[in-house]
Amino acid sequence: MKVLVVGNGGREHAIAWKLKESNLVKELYIARGNAGSWEIANRVDVSPTDVKSLAQFALKEGIDFTVVGPEAPLVEGIVDEFESKGLKVFGPSKEAARLEGSKAFAKNFMEKYDVPTAQYSVFDSFEKAKRFVKDVGAPLVVKADGLAAGKGAVVCYSEDQAIDTLDRFMNRGALGGAGSRVVIEEFLEGEEASYIVMVNGESYVPLPTSQDHKRLLEGDKGPNTGGMGAYSPTPVIDKSLEERIKKEVIERTIKGLSKEGIFFRGFLYAGLMITSEGPKVLEFNVRLGDPEAQPLLMRIKGDFLESMLEFHEGKAVEIEEDNRWTLCVVLASRGYPTNPEKGKVIRGLDRVKDMQDVVIFHAGTDTRDGQVITAGGRVLNVCAYGKTLREAKDRAYGAVSEISFEGMQYRKDIGDKAFKFLSSR
Ligand code: AMP
Ligand code: GLY
């Protein structure tokens, strides 16, 4: 069959890599992809958010199944567009994608259906938001209502920082329209983890657990980014906590969606803070995480395309997990996340290509004169397997040391947060 993956980044390269293993795939396409994913899939030169042109392409080419990577086309309504033309696609409708597309919608939904989350208030007026900050004091978290590519949440440790953030979002249009409405949230302490499931109406199937590293710098310092590295599984989520997450977060969310008359089919990602009171939802995403998808998909055994197709049809499926660990280090450009440099030649890819138990996914890359160059903030995802997390980490960083480009930056402590849970492993 013909399969289309929509998206440009490392997550979509990983999705394409995993689907390509399936014997069911005759032709694989990626729109628009990058220098890495073009090596395994046919390049479709259409922007992921140009949903009408993508649907036309899929019709013309006879695409049998489409998997959507990023949130922007989902929030734009790609699934509605494809389904209205009879095309089979995995992802939530525009209406269901509001769980990610509007923080205010998500928070109100969680409150209504008793899904544990931080206390919050929603503001359209800068003056009212400012007064609220003065009343409750720091620390607190300011979040833009709309999509902001990982840059819309700011943990504020002082009132001045919170008011400055509100001013940037609400008055100075730092995030375009996405910041004109904000959510101000109670600051939660704890360990973060990502819990991702596939949902089809009222049924769901869990995928391997993972943990992201959102901050730019080691020791969780610096600004929030889209994610600087991840590993799977995360020992933060043990069996009993997983049961609690299923009951209190996933099942309440799915029931709530159904009560609201919103049909959800696709990946549902709960970004969690594991607090002393239990798991609380920081955010919902309606897609796989990036970079969590990379180590997560590496741990799925068997034919994932077949599982997705059966699940899409409403059958119950089980996902078998590889019992090895996987770890992913993001190599980013100088200037990321605010103003990344582009166009730098990447060296060393040949040296890591055939390394055992190492997988390289491209994120922001392109080609120029036969060379691979940087083309975005997050450039490469260097991933590895290991019998232990330590082994996966050492192997991934071994590969990282072979790669270079001007201004390359990365965190050296990916995975370290897990070691304190793992003294015996
Ligand atoms: P979000 O986009 O809502 O996931 O927020 C991005 C990041 O900001 C999260 O991964 C956390 O590291 C941090 N964050 C968000 N909300 C809170 C909160 N209520 N308390 C503490 N940290 C938070
Ligand atoms: N890595 C976090 C996200 O994809 O939203």
C-alpha cells in the first residue's frame, strides 16, 4: 500500500523509519521531510499545513493511509479535509485537536471532567492578568493560549518576570495571535514524564513511556525548547503510577471527550508532572512528542503500521515493547530556540551511519551541492539502544562525538534524571 507521512522533523523521520519496516508498504511518501527522511521516503514538496494540496496529492497518488506528525496541520483540520474526501488518515479532527490548540479549552475541559491539573485562570486582558499576578505572587507559569512550538510556556520565578512575559505575549505580540489570551497557572513541583496512548473513540492502547528534556541547558536551566533529548522507558512511571495515570488522566479524558460529543482518533499525549499528590497534566498534545517519538518508536516491536491500521478500524491491538532502553540526544543550532543559525555543513554523518545500535534521525536538515546542511533549530536526533540506560547513553554520546557543524549545541546530561530511580538497574 501507499503510505504518506506528514511533517518535516525528527519525529516524522522516526515515524517513516518505523512504518517502512512493514511488509505492507509498497511506497512511502513524506511531505515535506528533510535530508534524512528523503533517503527512505519519496519527497512530496508540499507544506504540512497546506492541507488542501496534501489531500489533492493523496487523492491523485492513491495514498491508502496517512499519518500526521505535527500539531499545526491537525489544528488546521487536515483530518477533516482528508476524511471528507474518503481518505484514511490517523489523527484527531480539528475539533478534537483543540485539546492541544487551545490551552484554555484544555484547562476548562480538565476541570469539568476532574482530570488532575494545576490551578489556573484564563485572561484576555493584560491589566486583569497583571493584577492577578500581583495578588497571587510568584512562582507561577504563564502560558499562551494558542500554539507556540514549545515557546508559549514560561515558568516565572518573580512577579516582574511574569508581568514582563504577559507584556510580551499580550501587548507586544511576541507569539502573534497565540499569546493574546493567556492561562496563568499554579507552579507545580515534581518530575516530568510523557504518557502517550493511541485513542480511537472510547478505546485506547498505551505506547512506551518516555521522558523529555524541555530546557535548553544542562541541569534543566535556560529557556524552554521543543525538547533537547528523551529516553524510553522512564522509571518515573512505575506500574502502579501507570494504573493511576490510566484511570485519572486517560480514561477520564476519553470519557469527557465522548460526553462532549467529540470523536477522537489519534495519538493523545499527556505531559505530566508527577507531584507528591500524584500525576497532574501540564499539557495535552494530540500527536506524538518530538523528540519522545524517536526513542519510543524504536522500542515498539513488530509491524506498527499493521497495528495502526487495525486500531484505526476499531480492532483491539497490543503493542509489544522491546525491553532495551533507548535514548535520544538532540543536536541543535547556535541561537536555538529564539534565532537559530542555518545553512551550516554537517560533518561526520558517514562515520555514524552504520554504527551498531545507533539510529540517526534528521530534524532540521537540507541538502546543498551534495552536502547535508542545517536548516532549523533542532538539527539531528542521535539515538541509541542499550541493555541499560547507561549503555544507551554512552552509545548515543559516542556517536554524537563523531558529528559536528558550526555552532552545534547539545545537552550532555540526557537521561541523568533517571539514574536516581535506577540505583539497582
Ligand atoms: P507546556 O507547554 O504546558 O507543557 O509547558 C512547557 C514546560 O513548562 C513543561 O514541560 C514544564 O517543564 C513547564 N511547566 C508547565 N506548566 C508548569 C507548571 N504548572 N508548573 C511547573 N512547571 C510547568
Ligand atoms: N517534546 C514535547 C512536545 O513534543 O511537545
